Amino acid sequence: MLPQLNNALERQAHAATVSGMSKLHLVFGGRVKDPRVLEFDPGTIQTVGIFPDYKSAEKAWRSAAQRTVDDAEMRFVVVHLHKLLEPDTLKPDA
């Protein structure tokens, strides 16, 4: 599942970058092995989506997290894809 997810995310990120979206954010989550750390069980990963700005990513994150609020082992996160795609072009605190 993860190689397919990686390929799909790379295609979406490339298409979004080409179309001018430079601040991409990935929202995903899944079951963690220990609620105190972010070590995900790879078989439970759920991709919420890729978003063009933090505001829309945060909205999606809040929605996904709220659906699983009673499950301490479920976590959702926002990843700044733009920092991974172009690390040399951004300021350290961007």
C-alpha cells in the first residue's frame, strides 16, 4: 500500500507544483503503536489529502482528528510538503 501511496502523492505534488501551488501540505493519519509518540502502524495509514495552503490543511486535519477523538491510538498530522520538495529555497523558520 505504501509504494502506491507514495507514487500517488508524488504525482499530486508534482501536478500541484507545476500549477503554481508552492505551499503544499499533506494531511494523513493512522493508528500509533504508543499514544505518546508518532510511530504509525503502516497498515492503518489514511491519507486525507494534499492541500494548497496551511489553512485548508488545518481544516481537513481538524475534521479527521475530530472523527477519531475518542480513540487515543489514532493520530492525524499535517506535513509541510513544500519544505520537503524545496528545502534549499525556504527560510529555516518558514
